[in-house]
Amino acid sequence: MDDLFQFYGYRYNWLNVLDLAIVIFLVIQLYRLLKGSLAFNIFVGLLMVYFAYFMVELLHMPILTLILQNFINIGLIAIIIIFQPEIRKFLLVLGKKAPLSKDSFFTKLFLPDKFKSYKEEENIIDEVVTAVSRMAATSTGALIVLSNSYRVKFDTASSISLDSNINAKLLESIFCKGSPLHDGALIIVGNKILAAKVILPVSENPNLPMQVGLRHRSAVGITEHSDNLAIVVSEERGTISYAEDGHLVQDVSLEDLKSKLYEVLVDGYAG
């Protein structure tokens, strides 16, 4: 293959340019994934180390090249440990777009779900929206997490197991200020209330608005590394928000919330 150009004695062809373009694309995607998290500063530091290694190798400085090369080789294991949540999130996003995932074009085209009725999901949506609307009207603070997987992780030591059917009045009674279960989150998995009084991981994202409290940060925290939807009712303002994929959407209407629930519970299954 013909060389395109030479640089410091190295010959470069079209494959080298393609290789560089792919690396740049991956770095940009990593930047978008890590932006706003504490891991971003670590990511920038690693880029500086790799850039320094590239430069000292290019300038033929053998001692520094050897030191940085050994640091990089040993650091690969540390990178996997440090960025475990981010790697998990990346693989989760990748899996959702895989050929046989429910969101893929292949599944939608060749495996249409013709026979399933979504009355149960629609009933869940109606009960949740009804409860949220009443709690917002009375400024009753609430945090509800909906998951399609029992693999949702939370602190079982402090939570109360329920395994109950989803009912608007039950949801309201749980978050009532006099209820012993009102602190913490409520977990809904499938068509059941799995647990209440759940302590969730709090997001450390510095880009979250300063005025948001612990409920909102916990809602973002549980969705940063798992495929869940978290709904928040503000106790101070009576507003409704939801978090998904580590992003917080504030002051949503009941219609917007209902559309999001349909997207997660109905369209997600149908896809």
C-alpha cells in the first residue's frame, strides 16, 4: 500500500489514517460518557500520560519511554477498577443496540410482539401517575424507581421488602409524612412493589443544579450505572422530575411523565 506521507521517519498510509480516526472517535465518545463525573479528571490525566508516552517515543528518549510504558501496562488493571461503573454503563448502552436486543432494528422488524397485551403496563402507568399527581398537589416528597430487571442493586439491609401489587393509594400511604416508610426510595420491578425505604447511591455529578436535594441526586445516582427510571416529587416545590441514564429532567408535566412511562414500560417491551 502506497504511503501518504512521512513524519519523523515513520511512514503513514490510509490504514494508519483510519486507525487514528477510529482512536479519535473513541476518545470523543469516552469524553461524552465521562463528562460531568469525577472520573473525568482521571480520564484527562490518563490522556496526558498517553500523550507524554507518544512524544517521548517519537523523540527517541528510551528511559522515559520505558518508564511510561511500564506505567501504562500496570495501569491497565487499575483503569478497569477505577472505571468499572463507566465501563458497565458503556456496555449497557452497547447491549441495548445489539442485533438481538429489544431496541434493535432486527428485533423490531423480524420479531414483532403481536400477541402480548399491555393492559397490565397501562394499569401500572395509570396508578403511578395518579399517585404522583396527588403527591405533587400536596407537596409530598417521593422517590420511585422503576426497573424491568430484578438485577437492580440497592441496600437490602436498610430497606423493607414488600412484594405488593402497584396501587396509587398504597404509593401515597408509603410516602405520607407520618409513614415509617416515607424516607428513602420505593422500588418497582415489573408489576410489583419490591421494597420501600431504600437507600440509593447519591450522584456526585458536579453539573447537577445546586438547588436539587438528596432525592434528586439519589434518582440520578441509581440511573447512572443501571437501566432504570427514577421519578421524584419535590417536597419543597411540589414539582415532578425524572432521571434516566444519569440525566435529570426537571419540572415535567403529568402528560410528559405519562409519555415517558409509556416509552419505558410499553414501547420498551414492544421494541
